[in-house]
Amino acid sequence: MKLDLSDLWQDEDVLFVVLQRVTIFIWILAIVQFYAMELAPCSVVNALTMHGKLSAFISGREGVSFLMVPKHWFTFFYLVGFVIAAGMTVFFINVYSATATLQTIFATILFALHCWRRYLECLYITVYGDSKIHVAFWIGGMVHYFAVNATFWAAALEENQRHVGSSKATTIALAFVLYGAASWLQYHSHFILYQLKLSMDKKKENYTSSSSSSEVALVRYPLPKGGGFDFCVCPHYLAEVGIYLSFAVLTNWSISTWLLVLWVACNLSYTASQHYTYYLTHHFDELERRRLWILLPGVW
């Protein structure tokens, strides 16, 4: 029996199975990668994914130093994510309105807004310098933003399969409050980092030629202060988890979205622990004095 791919999107049962299995596979594979980094912190996987000041702790990067791209290519993640999410929103409203609930439509709208905000932040309040990332990391990021939108589609179909029914005002309100608070925390944290890097770059320029490279590096990467940084090392990562959690709330915790949140939490928890290790190495006394948590104040 020949499958007509042009009609696949109209067969919700088949499309649901395909999208759900594909997105579940992607997020499980991503979580497995996280555990690979956790169990083998000096592996090639780590060398491909770490960047910026964290790259100083990586051994084996010499073997993968080729195919490095500028870190400002991060902007492509958010631009692509925004375009797809905006298109998905229009598709849900005009074509898939009978299947996609209001909550799923809100999820795609909020994700589009999130991507657009991050895109503008990358353009106007991010200092990249000469930092680079490996092309494998960049490709992985692109896959992530394609997969997030596919996850929303799978969630819409899953809601229809489970006969979730009408949207709940309390659920939508909770998700919007969570999204708004997390977005503000992330923006504020990024702005603090931006101001800090501008200040440190200015100090770096004033250093004499006799200053050692290690001294310059310490000036460039101090322990941030203010806002969420007064409570944990990486409040912007905590905010990112909160943003994705709001998407899970809106999509009624579909299995694909649940795995998405788990992946984001695992990935950013690992990266936050690497930042904490860096600060322990270079700012141990200040870190102990300020009693900062790694990611979730009062817990970890």
C-alpha cells in the first residue's frame, strides 16, 4: 500500500504516531548525551559542546578544533525558532484549529516571543568577543529549535487523542505568570552579564602589556552580582527551565513536552555545575562568602 505523503498531515492518527515517536526519540537521545557528558566530563562530547570560559577545563579539544564557528551564530537559533513558531501559530489557527487547543496555540505564540526576545538580546546586549563554538554544537542547537516546534505539534495531536477538551483559564493564567516571571529574570540576568562584560573589557584594555594572560582572564570573568546572581550562579539557566516549564503547563504535560523540559533541565543543570566549578577555581573565597547556590536556590 502506497503512502501519500501529501495527505499525511490530514491523517491525525498516523501523524500523531510519527511526530510523537520522532520527538520522543530526539529528547531521549539528547538526555543520553547529557549523561554521557556527566559520566565522561573530558570526552569528545564535552569538547564539542563547551565554549567560552568553560573551554579552559576541556582536554582533547585539540582533536576537534577544526570546524569552529563564531559564537554569534547563536542568533540563528532564535531567528529560525521564531520563524517556525510564528508559522506554526498561523498554521494552527487557520488550518489545524479543530485539533489544536487554545493552550497549544498560546504555547507556540509564547515560544515565538521567547525566540524573538533572545534574538534581540543576541544583537544588542550580548558581548561575544572572539569566542567560538564547534559546528556540531551549532547543528545540535538548530535541531533543538526545529524539534521544539515539532513537539508542540505532537502535543496538539496528543490533546486531541486524549480528548482534553476546552482550555482552562487557570492553567493558561498559571503558564503566563510563570512565563512572564521567568522571561524577566532571564532578560535581567543577561543584561547584568552584558554590563559586566562591557566593564571587564574596558578594564582589560587598560591593562599594561606586562600583565599576564591569566590576570586578564580573571578580569574578564568575575563572579556576577545583582538580581538573581545574588542567589545562584546561573539564574538565566533557571529562567530558561521556567520558560519551558510554562510550555509544558500549556500543553497539559504531554509526554513529548515533558521530555523536552527534562532535557532542558538536565542540560542546563550540567552547564550550571560547570560554571560553579569554574568560579570555585577562580573565586573560591567570594563564592563561599556569598553562599551562592548552583541553580535552584535553597535546593541545589
